[in-house]
Amino acid sequence: MKKSGDKTDLLPGVIRGGGFECNCTVALVTKLTPGASVDVRTSLRITATEQTPPDGAYNLDVLGRIFKVKRENSKWSSLPL
């Protein structure tokens, strides 16, 4: 049995907001840390976009689920799930 490990899945997504819309690639990162109890942490991170949007608030559509995301200082925030 595997004791620990990280897994990253790349998923297609769409960013929308304020008249802006473009396709993107999203990394779904799962970290598994064994211990007395197993600790599982999952997050979403935008890794690539077709266009560079201005800083602001957007909706991220990944596989039909909508997440609120922010772009600040030209960087996307990571979303803990």
C-alpha cells in the first residue's frame, strides 16, 4: 500500500466575468499525508489561460461546477476544496 503521495489532474475550464471569457487549464491537486489519521488536502489552481485577463473577480467553470476566483497582482489565487 502506498504510504503517501500527491496527485495532479489537469482539467479544462472556462473563466468568465466582466465581459471577459476564455478557456483555461486547471490543476486539481490532491495531497495525501499519512499519520495517526490520513490528511487529505485538495485544491484547484489555474495553470494556463488563452488570454490574460485583468485583475478582478471571475467565475471559473470546471466540469459544470462554478467557483469564484480572484486575480490579484497578475496572479490567480489557489482554491482549497
